[in-house]
Amino acid sequence: MDFKNSADWTFPVPIYYGPSRVDEVSALCKRHEITRPLVVTDRGSSELDIIKNLIGQLNISGLKCDLFSDISPNPLGNEIYKGKFAYRAGQHNGIIAIGGGSGMDGGKAISLIANNEDDLWKFDYNFDSNTELKNFPPLICIPTTSGTGAETESTAMVTNSDLGMKFCLWHPNQKPLAAILDPSLTIGLPRNLTAWTGVDALVHAIEAYCVNDLHSPADGVALEALSLIGDNLKVVYERPDNLSSRGAMLVGSCLAGIAFLKGLGLVHAISHMVGAEYDTQHGLTNAVILPSVLQFNEKHISNKINRIHFSQYSKPGDFVDFYKATCNLLDELEIPKTLKEIGVGDDRFHELAVKARKDAAAFTNPRDASIEEIENLIGKVYSVGR
Ligand SMILES: [Fe+2]
């Protein structure tokens, strides 16, 4: 970190936190003149009471809404185009993206192309997209898991089936007009998803803090996120109806999501490509990969690990302590040890490594990794893991 350098920092959008705050969505829509919102979620969430309740609330308030839920766990490009069609067919004038990572990513990606004719893939994070574009629909994001942390930005991970790759899509002029953090929405989350999404948030905070970039605001929120997640992840795993801990996890997840404005690292670079190829759950994939990437990065993050350890565990610790504690936590959360155990094949390591090397998250990993090194890393996580 060199404080003689200069840096540009932006911070995100209004955040409304608290139990039952989802009841304020209709009023929020009206304040922003959204009269025909399109509610977007993933297929798996479409039948949940929290979605039905939201639709009911909007209808009672006189807002003409439709639900679009044709979104996979790893959202696909053709689904985003279908969503754009639904947006236009229903003459909508705003989007409410609700769900875990896939539901929100679906809604956010649809918002990027809803009002313009640009190709979806032109919004790739690394692509110099048309920065003049401003014609985006107003967007409200409502997370129903404590993991993705994707509610304060327009960034959306979408799989390009033709290329078998996930791309991070966004536009600097598209920001959610608000994020609503309502912990009561996360109470019913199943135990395995609670663990997997919680570890995703943890990995966001760790990887963001380890990015070698001067971004003190992001570093500060990353450490606070680690503190909240460290205190509460095991609590919500053991006691899913603990509203206070659910709330702390939701805030921790949101802060971790803000922190990764700095970037992420190799855990996500590899996980994105594994998820695109094998349709594995994102947080679970990250959880399996994390220990091996920590080892790979050890010498490049040792100066940061003591602060990460202290934030997460409220006591000092070096790399060895942190690695052990991480493995213990993953064991307690019943995370499998290898990629093999979660259904990944052993015949595409090189292909996955080539793609992971191109992922935006690989460029901010604290240690530069060659394709061969990433391939070896994937092989290790496949067969040995932690
Ligand atoms: Fe993630």
C-alpha cells in the first residue's frame, strides 16, 4: 500500500436495513415513479412465500407488476434476453431484483439491456462499453441470502453458453436506486445454503482485503464484514431462526460485497469457471477452493493475515493459525473437501485454467498465477483439497 499514490473511490447506494423493511417496497416504487415494476427472481425462489408476499404487496398498492423467474442458478445469456422481452412486453418502467445471487444477477443483467439495443456481452467488466449510455430502468435490489453482497452494484455474473464462460457484466451508469436488507427474508434459508452463501461472503471479504490496491474505505468495510461474519456464521448455521445473527450476517454480506469493489482473487476466478462448466453452487465451490488458494497466496498475503485473523476471531494469529481456523470452520459447516466430491470432472483442468486466467478476478489476485499454476491448483483442489 503506498499512500503517496492517488486513488478514486466511489461508495454505493442508499441501503434500508431492518426486519420487515421489505414492506416498504411499494412506497419506494411510488416515490421513484415506478408504476409497473418487473419482479425478477430465480426459478428456485419463484414459489417461495417471500416472493408471493412481495407480489401481493405490489398489487394491493395498485402497482401493475409481473414476475419473471426464468433464471437458472447460474444465469444464462438467453434467459437475460427473455427477461428483456418480458420487460418490454409488459411495458414495465422499473425492476425489482430479489433473491440470492442468481435472482439478483438476473434482474441486474436484464436492467442493463432492457432499454437499449446493445449486445449483452458488451457489458463485460473488461470491455470498454458505451459509457454514454444512461437509459437504464430504475432498479431495486433485495437479497434473500447473506452471501452474494451484490445488492449495491449493477455487476451481474452471467454464463455465455457458447463459450462455456461466466462474465461479469455491469455499467458504471447503472446503480440500484436502493438496496433493501430485510433479515426476516433470510430466516427460512436451508441450512446448507446458509453455510454456502455465508462462506461466499467470507471469501469476498478475505479476497477483497488481500487485493493489493489503495482503497482504504473498502479495506475498512472488509474488516467489519469479517468481524460480523466471524461472530455470526456458526450461530445462524446452528440456530437458523436467530434474527439478530441473521441480520448481522446480512449486513456482513452487504459490506463484503461493497469491499469487493476493490476486486477479488483466484478463488472466484476458478469458481466462476467451475460453476459455468459444472453448474456447481457458487458459495460451495468457493468454500472448497478457498484453503488451497490461501496456501498458494501465502507469501503475498502474510502482512494482511494478522488483521484478517483478528477481525474474524477477535484474537491475534499468523498464517498457520488462520489456515487451521479456516479449515476447522469449513469442517464445522460440513463443507466437502474436494471438487471431486461436488461433482466436478477430472478431464478439463487445463481448459478451466485457461478460462480462469482470463477472469477479471484473476487480475487482482495478490500473486500473479500462470495457466500452469492455476491448472495445478485446480488439480490439487479436485483430489486433495484441504
Ligand atoms: Fe462470490
